[in-house]
Amino acid sequence: MNSLRTLNKYFYKYKYLLILGMIFVISSNIFALFLPQLIRIGIEQIQVYLPFTYNFKGLGISSLYIDWVILLLAVISALIVITTLIRGALMFAMRQTLIVMSRHIEYDQKNELYNHYQNLTSSFFKRNSTGDMMSRISEDVSRVRMYVGPSIMYVSSFITTFVLVIYSMLVINPYLTFWTLIPLPLLVYSIYTLSRIVNVKSEKIQKILSDLTTSAQEAYSGIRIVKGYARDEQIQQEFEELAADYRVKSLSLARMESFFRPLMLFLIGTSTLLAIYIGGLEVAKGRFTAGNIAEFVVYINMLTWPVYSLGYVVSLVQRAAASQKRIDEFLKIHPDIVSGKRYKIDTIESIRFENVTLTYEDTGITALKDVSFEIKQGEKVAIVGKTGSGKSTICELLIRNYDPTSGKIFINGHPLDEIESISFRAMYGYVPQEVFLFSDSVKNNIRFGRPTASDEEVIYYAKAASVHEDIESLPRKYDTIVGERGVMLSGGQKQRISIARALIKDPSALVFDDCLSAVDAKTEHHILSNFEKEWKNRTVISITHRLFTVRDFDKILVFEGGRLVEQGKHQDLYDKGAHYFDLYQLQIHEEVE
Ligand SMILES: Nc1ncnc2c1ncn2[C@@H]1O[C@H](COP(=O)(O)OP(=O)(O)OP(=O)(O)O)[C@@H](O)[C@H]1O
Ligand SMILES: [Mg+2]
């Protein structure tokens, strides 16, 4: 439960709402106490005056007494209505303060988590699944809200009801109080045990449900593979098994839950019975009035709901504690890369790698070994090499998703870790190997690179990325919505839209990570040769597997197993007859032009 202490700062922030809420809780419970007392007074009055009406029958006075009793009862009823209305208003105010407070806290906590996510580095996002992060920010936060709202409301109301009701009972008759409360501990215990079982069961069901959803979701998003491999039946069978399991567990939960009410009614019934029986004996002894019995019965009923909700509240609190613990675990993770402060840059004049080695911590793979090179403004540089040779890792380092394990990177002569991250990231037009499009229109996806760009500019850069004609042939052209994975588009179209997004940023340096792989060779050549004209003083770093498209580049860096084995111009490298030559020979047969 310690983890819930983290929330104290929020309670402090919303202390006025909390205090006000508590005042409403207590006052609404005080008003609830009027009901049994008014009922007792009513019954007592009837008891007192009714005999008169019989005794004086036929004397003409009886109707006077009857009128008097009716008047008294009318007044008492009116008082019951008024106190109940006031109580209702107070309960409304209690919800308005405490539940509203919990919504405020939920909002603050969501924002805190979201901001924290924003500051974390890509290694964090690789370690934790999207689903995990989503459930922290939605499910866990809402469970914590259930604690700060309903739980606090119920618990405080529960305690005040308990204290007030038991005190009132004791004042009237301790002996009867003792007897009627005997079943109560049993009730609390059994409800608590039952709700624990129910909780365990429902957690399991929750888990199966999420498996079920994941299984369905995977089957749908991978439907082409499923069908293509003719695995429909097997997948369906797996789903059916999960669903059957879900049904069995849900039924067993429902059976458990069906015990709740009867058990509670039984124990409360026992209490009521005891109140009436022992109360009756007390009345006979003259220590008690019939009105007192009615009052007691109402008191017992007032205790029912708090006891009933106890198990539920306990489980809410336990869940909230577990959720808060998970949230705290996330909040405790510090970004392993903190933006530098010393320098700000507004253009990239040079990029220099000095003996850079990078070992990925989680896999222990050394992706780059002792790499040194320099890129000057306006240079067109190609990075080539076999798959897994460390090309993408260069990009990760350039935008500082990772810091080198040893060695240093400089931009404009400043160490990368002393430059404000935002300032140099803004200088890059980076197109990653795995393109990503937002669920938005094509236009907005391109404009993401520079939100202020006009429609004409969007079209201009779409043309530069050779994707304008493709977009024009879409049903709603630039307004076509592309799904989360850009479902309606081909791989090459997605890649070129991402390129347009990078170009429209008008960046100092373009970094293309194999982002023309799904484009035919001719189009790739067309796009790259555009750079010669349009992007003369822009630096271009292009990772590619098609060597002949970068023959005219100023510099080619050849990687092998994480080492930079060769660098230079196409002709020089080719003439050397070593690594580059071998790569080139392998590809020569594929050349299409
Ligand atoms: N985030 C990561 N965490 C751990 N290891 C990684 C990570 N990214 C890459 N690696 C490993 O580093 C090595 C180099 O990977 P990299 O992605 O840089 O290769 P690449 O040259 O871009 O390959 P490809 O041409 O297939 O894209 C690989 O062995 C890969 O498994
Ligand atoms: Mg790569």
C-alpha cells in the first residue's frame, strides 16, 4: 500500500476539494440519522395517542385525537422528506467534490506520464511494448482514479456511518446492540473472502480477455498471411479454445458472485430478526419502546450498504496500489539521454565521427566498431554494406537516439552531447528504414515535416519525391486518409510520402535510411538525381543497397560487420578491387536501366 503515498502530492494540491468533500460526507451521514429517529418518534406518538381514540370512542373526543395524530404524522413525514432531500443534496455535493477531485488527479497523472514518455529515449520504447505503455496511461491511471475518487468517498462514508450508527445504537440499548451486531463480523469476513475470490477470478478473466483480443487483432492484421498460408482453421480453433476458456471462467465467476446477495440478505435478516425478538423481550420488560425496534431495524439497514461495499472497496484499493506501483516504476526510469545545453545550432556545417563504438546494451551486440569519418556541408554521402553491418545504427547515433559507448560525435565541431537535442534534430530530414504514417490525410502526413506549409508546397515536395501522380490517383487525392499502417498505400508510396515529409522540412541535412528500397530503381535514380540540382548545398546521407544509384555521390562509406572498411568515390573504390568492388560485382547483374 506504500505505493499509494505517491498520491499525497495530489491530495495536497487538491486539499480544498478533499476537505470540502469530507465535510459533505460527514454532514450527509448526520442527516441520514434523522430518518430512524423520526420513524421512532412517529411510532411512539401513535402508541401514545391511539389508545385514547379507542378509550374515548363515542364520546366525540376521539376524532379530535385522530386529527391530532394525523397532523403529527404529517409533520413527521414532511420532516423525513426534508431531511432526506437535504441529505441527497449533500451527497450530490460530496460526489461533486470528491469525484471531481479524482478526475483532476487522473488528468494530472495522465499528463505526467505522457510528458515522461516524451522525454524517454528510443531504447525505452524498444524495451517496452506499446500495449504496456498504453495500459499504464489508461488502465492503471483509471484504477488509481477509482481509489482517489470512489474508494475515498466510500471509506470515509463507511467510517462515519459506522461510528454514528453504532454510537446511536449504544446510547439506546447496549445489550440489544451487542446482539444485533453479532452477525456483522461474520458478514464482513465472508464478504471480504468472497470478494477476494471474485477478484482473483476476474483478474484471470481479464487476462484471458486481453489474450483473446490480442489473438483476434493479430489474426486480423495478419489476415493476408493467415489466408496465404491456409491457416484459417487452426487460428479459428485457437480462438475458439480461448473463448471457451473465457466462458468457463466467466460462468464460474458469475456463480461466485451470485452468492453475494443471498449471503448478505441472510446475515442482515438474522440481525433484523434478533433486533425484533430481543427488542420485543426488552419492550416487554419496559426498557424499550416499539419505536426503538423500528429505529434499530433502520440502523441495521443503514449498515448494510457500507459492509456490502467493503469487499469491493478493499479490492479497489489493492488494485490501485498495484497500478500505482507500476506507474511509479515507469516514472522512475530516467531518460538515458539528456539534451545538452551548451550549444544551439541552426545549420549543419560538418558531422564528424571519431573512433565511435556502439554496443547495444540490451543485446550486447557491438553494432559499430571504431568508426571515424567526416561529412561536410553539401556533400552527398552514401552508406553501403551488407545487412546488419551497422548502417542504421549510424542514423540512430546522428539523431542521438543512442550515445556512443566510446568515441565521440561532433557537429560543427561541438560535441553532440553538448548541443541542445531539439536544435540539431530540427536540422535533419530523417526518413527511417521502417516508414510510419499517421492515421491522417496524405496532406497532413506530408505537412508534419513543417506544419505551416501551404497546399502548393505540399504538392511541390510530393512532386520532388515522385509521389504526386500516385497521390492524384487516390480516391480523395491529398485528402485521402491513410490508416495506421497506411493500409491503402503500397510500400513504395508510403516511402515516398515519408520522403516528401522530410523534404518539406527544408532541412540542413537529409538522412535516408534505405527508404527507397520499395521504389523501383528508375524512380530511385530520378529522386536522387534531383538532389544534384535542387539540393546543392544540402547535405545528403543516403543508406542504400542499390550501389549504382549512388555512383555519382561525393563519398561512399562501406561498412562491414560494424567497421568502416572503405571510403571514397565510386571509381577509386571500384579500382581498388576490394570490399566495394565485391559488393558492386554482386549487384551488376541486377542493374536495370
Ligand atoms: N535497437 C537495437 N538494439 C539491439 N541491437 C540492435 C538494435 N538495432 C540494431 N541492432 C543490432 O545491431 C546490428 C547492426 O544493425 P543495423 O540495424 O545498424 O544494421 P543495418 O546495416 O542497418 O542492416 P540492414 O541493411 O538490414 O538495415 C545488428 O546485428 C542488429 O541486430
Ligand atoms: Mg538498417
